[in-house]
Amino acid sequence: MLQLLVNWITNRRGLALFIGAVFSRVFFILLVYLTALAATRINPQESFVYRRSEIFRGPTDEVLDIEFRNDGNWLAAASKDGNIFLWDFVNQFDSRREQGLARIILPIQTGVANDIIFTHDNRYLVSGGTDDRIRIWDVSGLSNQSVEKYKAYIEQVDQSEPFLRPQNIDLHNADVLRLALSDDGHYLASADQAGIVYLFDLRAGSVEAMVISATRLDAHEVPITDITFSPSTHWLAVSDVSGLITVWDLTLLETDPSRFTTPAKRIETRSRVRDLEFDLAFKAPNRQPERYLFSVGTDKRVRAWSLRGENDTVLPDLHKNGTVKLGITRDNETNQYWLISADQGGTIIFWDMNQWEGLPNATEGDGVYIIQTPRREITAMVTSLQANVPSGANGKNRHLLVTGSADRTAQVFMFSAARGQQTPVLLRPVSGRINDVAISPDHQNIITVGKDNTIRLWETSRVTDVSLAFPTQQFLRFLVPILLALVLSLHATSSFIMRTHNIVKRENAITYILTAMFGLNFTNPGLFLLSLLVPIWPKLVIEKGKTLTDPDKFYAMEVIGGPGKVVIRPGNVVSFQTIRTRTAIQTNNTYYMRPFERIRKIISLEDQFHEYPQIETYTRDGIKITLKNVRIRYRVIFRENESNGQRLRARYQDYPDPIDPKQLDRALEMLAWSEAVQAVIRTRVIHFVNMRPLDYFTAPKTMQQNESVRNEFKATVERQTKAVLNSFGTELFWMDVGVFEIDQSAISTARMNLWSWQLRKEADQLRAKGLSQLEAYREMGRIRGEAEIVKAIIEEISRWDQETRPEPNHEPLAFSLAGKSGEKAEHHETRSRAAFLARLAELLRSYLRIASSERGIFPTPWTGDADPSKKPPVK
């Protein structure tokens, strides 16, 4: 089946290219649309906008906490610079006010406020900080004139008296970490680094009375992580870093205060608890008491602790990282009730509390909705707890969840009527980690604070529930980065093609890319407009062994390759190839080139003619000879038993040219077929001349002899090239040479060089012979002189020896004289001297014999091995 599909595509290349171009267009449009849709999911068409991003400047260091007063008139922020800032939120947008100065500064001086809170009656602002102190400011007297009064205050020389004097509570002995207010406004709780919790009764009437009536809770010994009141003010829950959770029954303060010092419920979770939340059963229309306390921690589990003696519940382990935040919200108008948990990996899970009975075994989509945001650790989270929240400008309910992250972004989720349709909206223009978020009491504004030292305002009236992306103005705004990325990709791809194929103009490379991907035809404006509707490929016509193109225009199919349509006229053969291998051989056909497929070679089936203007070479004896007007005619080998008439008739009809595919295949194996043929002929011509002397071409005296040289030249070259040309499918018809031109000056120079070389050679030989004979005669004279001297010495010694030798039959004279010992000694000395001289003469003879026999100049004076001193003397 696969092979049939491949054959179908191969035989219908035009249809395959058409389908591919249509698919590319559809895929490109869908990719852009879906990318923009994904962008709108993160950044919707109408996102939160802030009126003035610089309006809440003032802190010089990181902002830690933000809080709205319940009436929405004032906004407070605590900063690491040791100050608490108050803004007149209602009149903040008065254009007459100087930007960034419409605020009141409350200095801490001895530390940093970790947490701030307004009391529900809008009377007090409470802060707890690193100086172990709780400060309470009476802000009930603040009005729209307070900022102007503060400006006048800071212009005074004497500022010893603070603008607002706080009342201090110095019960803690460690940093105050957390503050909490009960929903009914009766109680204020504070927790410190040492694990001590104080409970203050705000109904006492004064700060002094609050301190006197304060209750200390000592159940914890390590830093507190969270403290919260239940909505009914029945319970107080406290958690610490060791995983201990204590639940205190506040009703005992009225009925039995002594029992209140012991927690009503003590829970050991064995993992660090990060956040606590009570359920919102008390906020339902029937106002039921709370059933569960929820907790999250580093064990990644959301746990529900029963407050009525029921079994505790552990929700499914769906978080991949340790959870850090819990949120809970209820909307009586839509009957939506959600528990929200967020972890350090950016995963936010919505637990549908309306399906509480099935949650312990629930999976994603079955009462549980998971949103995996591309954000880092969730650092802050707030929900709108009020039921029947006022509607916004678009008539939709402003029921919101706002989260802040460590990656400088905040997300807003709107709870629509349909469950599970939470749509996140990203608040993008934020720099620095977000430490806290807040929602205004009327739910029309959102505040984010963080490391950028600023407080940013966002209007919730601009939020829309985006389900699909449509080409609006905001949608097109999100297309800008996508289109910019496409432009950069197109630039990089065109640069690569320009370097690879040596293209000068970038527009040519871009034109090829658009043609290859989408089938756009840039030949003329009419074809381009039509190609916007349907793919139209460029066309290339091949006739008479070449392409019919305008030399002044750029044709990508010739330089780079396909895709495109190639029309091959009868009488031509075209070989196509990809980067690595040859793909097809086509003749008298319409062929659709694939992307990056190129024309490898074009061969005309007509007879080919070539003429060499001149070929310069040298004869065997070094004479330069020039062959002028060497002409050849050749062609591709056709099938056997085919006449020229059949070939011509078939060529100009709509039938394939009758060529031998195997021979043509071998012919096309050459990178340049015609150039290869011409190179073979040229090589053989030069070889023919190099192997013969000059006389072969110049000695003939008659026309018949001259013609025989020319005929032999053609026959020899044709015979030597025939086998080579046949090996790659070429047939040589005939060849001819016009003139053999010989350089006469070169002949004269060569001959003079030859004659001078011969004369120099003979002179050198005679000179060498004379010198060798002279040296031989000198050596012979020296040897003869030495021989004569040695011979004279030998003869003289021999004569002297004979004269001094005694007679053989007579006693020496020394022995005839009796009693004369002196004469006897003298006779003995004479005989010794004679023996010595005889031995010396023998050595000289040996030297003379050896020298004479080695040189062969004259014979030795004696023969034999006997010692001459022992022979009888010559008479």
C-alpha cells in the first residue's frame, strides 16, 4: 500500500505539489491564529489597564504588604525602607495633585513593618514589625484634606511632634510576623518569631485596655507561619514551621476563659504548614457553622481537618511541588464555592466544594480543575469573598481570584457562571517579585506591590471573559511579536540561501522561499494575485539543449532549484538531481521539480558540433606545433537498428525520444557531458603529436604522402577515443584538422641548440681523454723511477754480500789463529751483518715484485720463493 502511494505521488508530482502548498498555507494560518489565541489566553484582548503606573511612587525600597481600608478611601503600604505610606485613594487621580506626592508617610524608625491591617470599623491602622512592637494609629480622622495638611507639616522646621502619633504594644519579645482580624471586628491576633500568639479584644475601648485584657497563647515554640479566624469568629487557627496546627475555641473566652488557654484541637502534620483557610459554610444563606479547616504545606497535600468530630479528609495528591497558598471563595449568586491551592511550580488547582463528597477520590475534570501557568512560585493570593458583588461596566459579575508570582507577573481569574471556566488574565507590566496583591472593596481595582518599589493600579472594569480570539485591534497587537519572529526567521533563512547559492539580492532569496512554501508566483502581478488564491508554480522551458530564459532576469529554478514546472520540448534530455543523488531523467515531457531539486544537465539529442580554434603542443623532439581548426561532430548514442528518419519523425511528435536509457544514463554520469567529450578529443590529439617527431609531419614531399599523414592522424585519434566515448554513451561521427602550423624560429633554435650540444660533447670527450692519458704517463714514469732505484739498491747489496761471504771449504781467518779471541769475535760480527743485509735485500725484492706484478709494467727480476741470500753466488 505504501509503495502504491509513493508511485501515485511520483507520477502525479503536480498534484502532490499543489496539495503540499495548500497544506502549508492552512498550517501557517492556523499556526499564527493558534499562537495568537494562546497569547490572548495569557494576555487577553482587553486586559487590566492601570491609569497611571507611576502614581503610587514613594517607597525607596521593596514593598512588603498592601491593604485597603474597608471604605475604599485610603490605601496603606509597608516598605522595607522603614515607612508606612498612606494614599488618599479616592482623590488620588485629581489632576491638580503633584504626581507621587499625594501620600502620608508614617515612619517606623526602629524597624520594618512585616504586616499591616485596617480594623473593620476604619478607625485604626495596625502594624507589626521587626522591632517586636505592635503600633496602632488612629486614622479615623483622615479626610480629603489630610494630604494637604501633611504637606504643610513636612514644610515645618520643627517636626518633633509626629503627624500621626502611634500607640505601641510591647508584649512580644520577637519579630511580629502575622496579624489577623476576626470577621466581626471583635478580635485582633498577633504572632511572632518565637511562636507566641496574643489575642486582643478590640471592644475594650482603648489601647491600654486592650493590653490589659490581652490573652497569651503559648502552644507553639517555633516561628508562626499563619494565623486566621473562622468567618463565624468561633475558631482561631495557628500554624508553625514544625507542622503543628492548633485550633482555639473563641466561645470559651466568654463562657470559661480558663479553658481557653488550652487549644481545642491539636494537629501534628509532620510537614511545614504554609497557609490555613476555614470553609465558608457560615457565609451560605443558611449560615451553618464551619465544618473544616484546610491546610497546605511542603508535603504537596491539601488536608481538611474536621471541626465537628468527623473524619479528617486528604484531597488527592495533584500538586507536583510543595504548596504555598490557599484561597477560598463563595458566590451565592452563582452558587459557586471553590477552594484554591497554588504550589511553587505555578500550578493552581480549583476544588469544587459543591462536589465535596467526591473530592477525596476525584480526578482532573471531575470537580477538580488544574491550571498550569508558565509562572514560578505563587507568592500572594487573594479572593473576593463577598456575595452578590456589584457588577462591572460590562454587566458581568466581578468575582475574582488574583495571584502574584515570583516572576514579576500577576494573574486574575474570573469565576463565570459555568463551573470550570476560569479565564486567567495576565498583568504583564510589572518589574520585580510580587509580594502582595489586594482587591479594592468595590472590586473595581486591583493593586500589586513588589520589589520594584512601586504600587500599581489595575482597573477590573476592563476585564473580559475571552473564550476565542477574533481579529480585533487588541488581537492584532498580539500578532506583532509573532509576525516579528516570522520576519526574523525569513531573514535568517534568506541569508543562508544567499550564502549557499551566491545570490546577491535578498529579494530573490525571499521570493524563492515564499514560492517554495506557498506556491506564490512572482513572474508578473497578474499571476501573483491569482497565486494568492491557488498555488501557481513558475515555469521553465527547455529547447535546443538550453533554457529559454531572459539573461537579465533571475530564475530561482536555475540557480537554487524547485519547486516548479519544467517543460521539456522534443529533442532534449534533462537530468534532475537533489543534493546527494540524481532523481530522474526526463525527455519530451512536463516535469514538476520538488523543493531544492535542480537541473543537473541538459543534453540536446541533435548532433553536436565543436571546433577547436587551435591546439598547441610539442613533438617528440621538442618542436612546438599548432593544430588549427580541429573540428568534431558527435551525439548521444541512439538505440540500434534505428534510422535517422525514424528518429526525426519520433522527435517532433508527442512521443518520448527513442534513446537507449542505459547509454543515456552513463552519459549523464558526467558532470559536463559535452565538455567531457571535448576534453577526451583534445587529450588524444595532443597525445598523437607528442608521440611523433617533427619529421613525421614535415618530411612528406608529395600530396599523397601528406594526405596519408592526415588520414592516419584522424584514424588514430578516432580509434583511441571511440572506446572512451562509448563508455559514457557518445558516438563520434567525424573529425578533421585544418592546418599543422610549425614554428620555424623554434626549429632553428632547436637545431642550433642540438648542434652546439653535440660539439660541446665531443670536445669534452677529447679533453677528458687527453687528461687521463697525461695522468697515466706521469704515473708510469714515477713507478719506473722507483723501480730503477730499488733495483740498483738490490744489485749493490747483492754485490757487497758476495764480496764479504767466505769460501765454503775453508775456515775463516779468525779460526786459523789459535789463541786469538778478538779475531773470532770480529768474524762473527761480519757474518751477522751479512745476514741482515740479505734479509733487507729480500724485502726490497718482494716490494719490487708486488709493485711490478700489480702495475704490469715490467717483469720481476727473479721468480721462485727461495731466499736469494741462500743461493750460491753468481760467478
